[in-house]
Amino acid sequence: MKKRITGQLKTYLEWPLALIILWAVMVILLFLLCGSRAGTVGFLFMLVYLAVAVILYTRSRPELANHMISFATEYGQVQKKLLSEFPLPYAILDTDGNVLWMNEEFLSLAGKDSHFHRSISVIFPEVMDDDFPDEDQITECHVEKDGRTYRAEMQKLHVDGLFEDDEQTDREQTDSRECIIAVCLYDDTELNQLIEERDENKLVCGILTLDNYDEALEGVEEVRRSLLLALVERKINKYFGEVDGIVRRLEHDKYFFFMRKKALEACEENKFQLLEDVKTVNIGNELSLTLSIGIGLGSNSYVQNADAARVAMELALGRGGDQVVVKDGYRTRFFGGKTESTEKITRVKARVKAHALKEIVDSKSKVVVMGHKMTDIDSLGAAIGIYCAARQTEKQAYIVADDVSDSIRPVIKGFRDNPDYSADMFIDRKRAKELTNADTALVVVDTNKASYTACEELLHLTNTIVVLDHHRQGDDRIQNAVLSYIEPYASSACEMVAEVLQYYDENLKLKSQEADAMYAGIVIDTQNFVTRTGVRTFEAAAYLRRNGADVTRVRKLFRDDLEDSRAKAKTIADAEIFRNEYAISICPSEGLHSPTVVAAQAANEMLNVVGIKASFVMTDYNDQIYISARAIDEVNVQLIMERLGGGGHLNMAGAQLKDYTLDEAMKLLKDTIVEMSEEGDI
């Protein structure tokens, strides 16, 4: 690299020579104005000045250059020493990430010598090629060494750019494409520890409710009830006391508590063992007490955290209780919920909801009813029940039935062929959007998930939304419902609607065709009153029988054709027994009108095999993989399906997978079962 004097310093050295021009002008003026004698004297002085200036320039220039070189050398040595002894670890890499030079701190940290010129990823495996900066960019990544955490800041520099601010020297014969990467490490260990400690010490608040307080106390002698409650409260106080939490009772069956976020993590690790501990309290009570917990965090405001805890508690109760719901900002985590919710004998809630529904319908000009996508008979039967309620109030009602499968086509055809019903009783999505406005009551049945509804756009066209469902609530539940009646213990949506109709209007009378549709919904969802059947299920069925429901007509509606029977038999025959407990199979969809229905029926049939705790049948239909999951009482298939984005009940659930092949879906299901088994969630 060749350097020469240039810039202002060169001008400073050469300016005496430039004065010769002024001397020449002055000599000419002396000749013109003062004569030859004065001009000659001026000319001689000019020659003397020129000689002196040339001698000084030629002698001082090399000396000045030597002084500059000496200064630059000493200055560079000082810079190098300062950089080498810089207290922060500093290194220079080439564009491929290979180490060119390291200062003493970096050498000490890396445990290498000055001859190390391999990739920096050898020292810090966390540094990847994608972490290296582009031009005019500074990138950061975090690395660990000897138990400490460092923030690596990297910047790309052009070699020719190192001299672009030097006005005294210029650089020749440089490659403008040559670059280096400067790396500086900042020790963030203490900072990260402080941040972590601050995060761990944040207070989270929660609400605890005894789910079946009244029902459990009914089976206990009055003199022993206080003892039962004392034992339960002792377990609650002990559990939260061990994690440095504070619990205060608000009501006889409700508690409010505070604890640190670090304590919450400990509770999540043991899967909230309090849920199981409370069930062990037994002083002769026939029914074990269960509790639900809602916890809110993720906000810097205690008011917002308390409100999140309230929402989490509503979600826990909506899912059947006996579980914990943690609402962390926009994320929701679920724990417990492995037991079936207890059926409540009282119908007070149904009566209250029926009266509220009637007030809502009375206040609107029309009613639009919709169920879930791929409408089944339970969803259709419940919608027909709401249609009857609106008719009793003399309101025009419509049922959204755009996606009609062959399994329910005979039921819909029966209503369309009946002159007693209007031609627009069943409408498609397009017509539903035209009818729905601010003066419309939108009733959603058999689903509480917005994305599962037959037409999600309707939820944004009106503020008057009613939800009636028997599935456990999830994170995607409909948020803005003015009336929500969700009972996970109910066997079907038709059962719930049948109860509501009994209190809706004492003069309401169902027609036999309507009663058949609702009765069919109960029969299908309970598998002929075998699963999820309680006292209120039979009472609802009895109500429908009194209104003209006929068992024989219902049975004829749902007889299988030969192709469906063959597909079901093939599905069962090809079933794989996974981990000696789970039956998994694939249902063919070609040639079937309703492959999802056949898959569900096959899943039910496989539970009859000895040793099978749960069954899963998947089918490829409408560019999606549909999974039907069934169990008897040993496995909570709802938790498994929720991991896959679905939901349902403890022993009857499902999920839909997009952008998956059958083989990929099969692997995902197996991996999920293994993962949840190892975590103890199933």
C-alpha cells in the first residue's frame, strides 16, 4: 500500500511557491511605474525568495513525511494496544465467519490462542450463517459460554472504508469488495437474571370455585358438613401456602388468591395436583368435591389480570369444571378436565335461559339459526327446535343449511315437501348474509367455536347472538354472545333445546315431524342412549315422545346403505392397535356420500374391542383430514383433539387438519398420543 502527502497538508506546504505569482506581478508594476532600476531590485528579491522557498520545500517535505509516518506508526501501535487490551471481548472475522484476530478478552473467553483462525461457530455453536450481517446492517445474537450469556453484536465493514475519512493520505490499489466482520460481546448475564427475577416475581391472581358444592353437601349429614368444608379449605390453604401464595375466601364456595409467577410455573409442573387432592377428601360423602381455577396474567395491570382470571374461570366452568384455565395474554392453557362433568338435577338454569331467549326473540324482527359446518342431525334438530320457538313468538325464522350431507338430506326434504312450512325455511349462506342485520337474533346451536360455525361472517353482522351448545369451550369460543347456555354434561344440543322449549312457552306444541328430528339428534349423539346419557336425557326424550316423536320413523331415517356398511367394515378390519390401547384406522371416502359420518360410526364400533381405551378414525374429505375420536371412560379424547386444533367431549371429540396428507396426519396423531402420555395428560 503506497501513501503520499495530499489534501490540506500538501496545500500548506506548497502555498509559499504560489506567492511567486504575486512577486512577478509586483516586479512588472515596478518596471512600469518606477523604472528599470526599481524593477531590477524587485526582480532580484523575487529570485532570492524563490530560491529560499524551493530549498525549504525540498528539504522540509521529506522530513515532514518522516514525522507523519512516525506519528502514524506510533498512533497505530497505540490503537492496536488499546484495542488489544479493550475490556470488552472483540474479534474480527472474514465474510465466511472465520476468525482473523481476537483481542485478549476474547482470547481468554474463547479459551483459544492467537493462532486460532477457524469458524467462530467452533467457539459459539449458537452463531449461524444467517446471523452474519449484510451491508449497512448490525445484527445481534445470543451466545453462552461457561454458564454466562453474551449478546454478540456484529457489523460488516469495508476495508477501503477504513480510510475514507483520512484527509491527509490516500490509498491506492485497494479492493473495494474486501470486507470484514467486527464482533463485540456484551455480558448480559446479570441483566437477564434481573429481568428473569422481575418476571418471576410478578403477581398473578386467580379465582377458585368449588364446582359441585351444593350437590356434594346434600349427601353429608348436616353436623359433618362443616368438617368436610374445613378439610377442603385446609388442603387449599396448604397447597398455595407451599408456593408462597395468599388465599382468601369470598363466598362459601369461591376463593380469591395471589401468588408469584414463579409459583405458577411450579403449579403447572405438578399439573395442579390440588385438583386430585381435593377429590380424596371423604368423610362419608357419596360425591367427591371438585374445583375449578381461573388464573389471569400477562398484563402490568392487576385490574386486567383479575378480569382475565374471571374470563378464565368462566371458560373452566363452561368446559365442565374440575380443571384449571390459565389465561396469559392471548394464550390460554388448560390443565385437568380428565373427569366427566356431573349432571345437575335442577332445571333452574334451563328455565332462566328459556325466559331470556324469549325476551331476545321478542325484541327482534326475525331469527336466523345456524349450527356448525357439515351439519349433522343433532345440529339440525336443535335448529328446528329454535325455529319452533320463534314460530311460537310469531317471528320469521330461517335455518342456515348450505352444506347438506346425505345423512340429513331426508330430514330436510321432509320439511321442504311439507306445505305447512315455508319454502325459505332452509337458506344458504348468501341468503343468510342478506337477511342478517342489527334487527336479527342470531342463534348458534351445537357449537361454541366461531371458526366452526356454518357461516362465520354472520357473527359480525349483528350484536344479538345466542349460543346453545353441549361441547366444552375452547379458546376460539364466540366472544360477543348476549346469551350463552353451554352445558358440557348434556348429551346433545337437542336435549338442551328440548329443555328450553318446555319453559319457553307453556302453550308451545311441537309437530311430530319436528319432534322426530330432535329425537333423532339425541339418539345419534347418545348412540341409542348408551353413552353420555343421564336422567335429564331421558326426560327430554320423554318430552319429545309426548309431542309425537316415533322411534320407528327415526330408525328408518338413519339406515346405512350397502357402500357405507362396506366402508365401515373395511375401516374396522384395517385398524391398527397402537401402544396396545388405541385403535387407529383410515376410512375410505371414495363412493361415500358422508364419509365423516361413516368414520364416526366406525370409531364407535371399535370401542367394542376388548382392551381398546380409545379409537381414532380419519378420512380425507373436501381437501381436509377429518378425525373422529371416541373413548369410553379411561381416556379423555377431547384433550387429544384440542392439541390438534379440535375439541368436543371427554369421550367424543374430533378435529380437522388442513394441508395434511393421511400419512402425515397419522404420524401427527401418534406423536401427540406419545407426547401426552409421557407428560401424564392422558
